[in-house]
Amino acid sequence: MQKKITKAIFPVAGLGTRFLPATKSVPKEIMTLVDRPLIQYAIDEARAAGITEFIFVTSRGKSALEDYFDHSPQLEAELEAKGKLELLEMLKTTNMDSGQIAYIRQHKALGLGHAVWCARRLIGDEPFAVILPDDVIAAEKPCLQQMVEAFEQAPGNMVAAMEVPMDKAKNYGMLDVAEDHGNLVTIRGMVEKPKENPPSNLAVIGRYLLTPQIFDNLSSSSKGAGGEIQLTDAIAQELTEGRKVYGYRFQGQRFDCGSKAGFLQATVAFGLAREELRDELADYLHEIVNFSKAAQ
Ligand code: UTP
């Protein structure tokens, strides 16, 4: 019987150059959408999908991330003393139990594939999830949960897939689709950041369910696009060795919070989704849109 997926890898060792100078001292994953750090959205999504072990691949300068997951007894006691019980409850939902989190270092930013490979000993011989916290997905049912449910019906490697305009394909790993069954597609290949002629309009985004053979592929991987060890190359190798890889068309809206434009869009969307902020923010947005129309 297929083992249940209970472990997730969060690769957070990248340099975050697109957010310099902020990322000189603040890890990108700690940056907030409204009042929650990006990493909190990723953890919440993983928990909803049944993940109980959280493995962070970190690097120098990411200690704020480790601190974020510590309990804060003093703060909790103060909130309690002041009767701020709602805030206290909310704070407690962000606590992680001892032993649930593991940190492993990637000593050099050699690519996403290499970051995942760094966690191989903590995964062992079972299927696992990979979540890129830069990709924030607003969805009624969290994206990873949708994928885990699909995995129970169709075990194998699975990547989250999203339709993109053809002229944007050069920014993504793109799927070469064999059969399209709606939410689930079978694939015959993957191309990382194709400069021209993408094989489909389905792009891979930052959620993966992987089988442990991936680590063998990563061990023998050479550098791919951009001089980095690419996770997509290791997944594509599964296909050449006759194993299954699925694309999963998830329901939901993905924000690329690794880019400034995507981060700003997510800030507006998550702000508008908050009841206490919606009206004031919407009024402001109307006002500036009308102002810029009038100026044209
Ligand atoms: P990105 O391609 O967004 O790179 O990585 P980055 O370094 O985070 O950001 P920029 O491009 O310099 O602005 C995608 C994901 O893979 C992780 C990143 O932390 C991010 O979650 N990653 C990337 C690693 O963990 N290690 C690497 O060597 C590269």
C-alpha cells in the first residue's frame, strides 16, 4: 500500500535577490501579506494537507525564520494578563510543537533541486511534499490538500500545474502533456524555461508530491538551466525511467510572491479578503484608479 504523505520540505535557502536590499537582513519568507509571514501561509496549507513533519532547508542569514517558530511564553503571558484572548489564541495557532520542525543547511545556493536533495536523510524511503513559500495560493480547499487527495487515487510524482499565456512560458518549467483528464494530466516530459515553442500552456508552480527515487536522480544530476541543479530535470528523469509523473490543475489563485509585482498583487488581494480592511482599502483603490484615469 502507498504510504501516506506526512513530511514536507520547505526550501528557503535562496538568496532572494529580487527583494534586495530588504533581504540583506530579512528572509523573504518572513515578509508579510497583511500581518502573516509568507511562511505561515505555507505551514497552514501543509497542515491542512495532513503534514506533521516540517523540514526547512535554510542558509546563512535565515535565523529570523527559526525564531519565528519558537514559542513566546513572555508575549503569551502578557496578552493573557491584558485579557487580549483573541490575539493569544491566534498567536497559539502559529506555534509548532517540539520535534515537528527540522532545519538543514544548504551551504551554497546550488539550485532548488540541490536544496531538496539536502533533506534526503530526513525523508528516508517515503513519498513527501515540497512547498515553495514564495508561491502563495488562495483557494477554498488548500492546494496541497487537493493534490494529496488526488495522490491517494493516483500515486506517483505530481506537480501543481497552472495555465499561463504562451509568452510567459519562458519563466516556468512547462509540461509536455500526454493525456488530459481535467484536473489530472499525464505527462511525457518537462522543459525548464523554454526560450521558444513551449510544449503546452501548463506551467509547474511551487507544490510537488514526490517519491523518494527523486533523490537518486538528484544525486546523479548535473547542472541544468541557469547553472543550477534543477528539480524539474530530476522529475523529468522519472519519466525516462518509466515511472509516473502527473500534473495537477489545482483550483485557486496563485500569487508569485518571489516577484515584486506578484507580492504587491497578493497584498491587495489578501487585504481585500479581510473583512476589517476591505472597505477602507477598496475605497482607496477606487480613489487612486479614478485619479490616474483623470490624469490621463
Ligand atoms: P528562486 O528562484 O525564487 O530564488 O527560488 P531566490 O533566491 O529565492 O530568489 P531570487 O530569484 O534571488 O529573488 C525558488 C525557491 O527555491 C529556494 C528558494 O529559497 C525559493 O523558495 N532555493 C533556491 C533554495 O532553497 N536553494 C537554492 O539554491 C535556490
